Amino acid sequence: MPRPGEEVRVHGRLIRAGTGGGLLLGPEGERRWCRWPSAGRHPAEGDIVEVEGVMEGEWIGAAQVVVLAPAASAPVAGWEAWAARQEALRRSLELRARVQAALRAFFADAGFLEVETPALVGAPGQEAHLLLFETTYRGRPPRDCFLVSSPEHHMKRLLGAGLARIFQMGRAYRNGERSPAHHPEFSMLEWYRAYAGYEEIMADAEALVAAAGRAVHGATLLQYQGQPLDLTPPWPRLSVGEAFARFAGMDLEPRLGVEEFRRQGRRCCPSVDTADTWEEIFFKVLLERIEPGLAGMGKPVFLLNYPASLAALAKVRGPGGVAERVEVYAGGLELANGFTELNDPAEQTRRFAAERAKRAALGYPVHPLDKEFLEMLRLGMPPAGGMALGVDRLVMLLADAPRIDEVLAFPFSQLEGFA
């Protein structure tokens, strides 16, 4: 803070104007009161100005005021409300920057290489329930292209090329996904370890999130939406079967069949319908009973060992066994999804075919196969573990924000034409 009598030159927006002076909001969020010179034109509320003068206590006695950009109009709620929104945005972006710096520092210290892979591809992932953004490359000949829902295929191709520890923080895109925790364009952190599995990836995840908590709050103890949350490793682990038994009183044994599974589901979840498939029942129960149960555990939780049918890119343990898939839940938010990666080309081809059949049955477009990815698997990809973490959701957690819109500078709903 400048001392009384010190000459200063400051810039900012006038957010409150009065007789002979006003309140200036500076470029770093600082607020300064100014007294205007007796002669000359005084700025209007909303104008962006440069003020030169001398400090008079906490005020600036302006000798000269220059309007750099006049405000042609004013927000409906006024400039003070506008300034409060901009300050909230600044705090959110500063927190996001600290989180991203902490994530990069964690991986640098662990010997990971940061990589970049394409966002625009000709052959996307095959997951049955994902809708993609499509466009056309106007070359000769033209070519259909897609915005990636995940950088997974290209990052695994880098594993096949001999890179052992890699991570990427970038944008991913999923059409039609919009909720308090979903956004059609989002920031994803994805990392892979060669010669590892989901056990090592889980250790990475709990250390990584704890490091981000310390970077933002100086501690691993925080509050999220009124509930205490301890990020300190180790985190509890719960199999999907155990979670369904504990929170829904349901048995996931495949031998019971879909009718018994539906009967159990209807007993605990009124939304389960008589026409629902096994997968639809599973996800309704997960959303309505399992996730609220995990939210109350006081620590992030690893939910692991999924039914094989729900992990198209993960290794399955034994014939008809469980998939080595894990999801991270923290404070009710699903933060991350990871696997012991499937590296069997024949099995991956079969799984892609199954996903494509599901897409066709749902009436969704069936996209081209990523032949380069499958060829890499045929050449040999080392055993690996990988995980994708939603950066926006981690920022939500550390900012105590209930909605993803609160941690984005330009949420989709505020774009012109999408209000």
C-alpha cells in the first residue's frame, strides 16, 4: 500500500461515482477511493480510467484523470454487483491456477512427462453411451472428424511407443452432458504408468488430491457443502458389490439374473422401471443410493472392481470375473475413473464390437474404429494403469462450489444463443 504523500498512478474501472470522487476497482481486484480535481470533466460510473495523484491517507487525491475507455452502457444490476461477480470470478480462476500448478508439480516430482495429443480425431472412442461433437474437415477429400471425449487412445499409443510415465491436462468434449457436475466442454487430467495397474494408480490419486488440497488450503482437512472431508491418504476402498450390499441391500451376483436384480432395485429405488435393462437399473441405484452413501464417509472413497460389462477398456480378473476398474468419489462428487488397462488386441476388438452394437441398438451413430490404436495393441502395449480426473470437479471440491458453473469463466449456459 502506498504511503501518504507518495505519488501514484493507478488504473481501473469506476464502480461508484459521487460528488467529487469515486471508488475505483483496480486490475488485481484492489479498491481505491479517489478525489477528483476541481477542474476538468469527471468520469462516469463504469468508465475505465487512469488516475495520477498523491496519496491522502487511504484516498488518492487525483491531479489528473484520463478516461481510457468510456462505458457505453451499464449492467442491469449496476456496477457494484458487476464488480462482486468479477471478484468472485477472479478468486475462482486464481484457485484453479493454484490447483493446476499443484497437479503439474506433483507429476514433475514423480518423473512423469507432460504430453499433448489431438483434440480433433477421425476415429473416436466407442463407449456406448457417449454422444460426441462432430464436424467435417474441408480437405480433398473432406473427412468427418470428432472432438475427443478423452485423450485415452492417443496416450496409450504413446505407451506403446515406449513412454513409461505420462500425463496430460487438456480439454475434452461430450455432447448433451449438462448438470450441476457436467459440462459439454471440460478440463480432464489423464495419466498412465507402464508396468503398473490400478493399485499404483490409486496411490497416485490419493497423493495427488491431497497435494492439491495442501496447495490451496495449506491442509488436507476441508469442508465441502457443510460436511467435513479429510483428504489425507490412505482412503477407504469399497468394492462395487460391497457398496450395493451396504447402501442398497442388493446382490450383484450375475447368477441371480435381471428379473431378480430388477425386483431388488424396485424395492430400494422407486425410479426403477419394469422395462429397465440390467445396466439401467445399476446406474439408477448407483446414482440414488450408492453415491449418497459414499458422500457421507468423511473421506474420498475408491469404488472398485466393477462388473465386467461396465468396463470396456479395463482388464477383467478371471473368466466371468470383475473388471479392474476404480472410481474416486469425494464429498458426493465423482472425481476420477481408472483402470488396469486392457492390452489384449483380440479382446479389445471384441469389446469395441460389443460397444458398437449397443450404440446401434440405442440409435446412436456408430463411429469409425481407431485402427492405429488397435495396431499399436497388436505390436504390444506394456501392462499399464491409467486414470482420468475431472479438473473442474476437483476445483469445485476445493472451492466448496455446488455447481460446475461456479468454477468456469464462461459456462455453456451463458454463451450467446444458449442462455
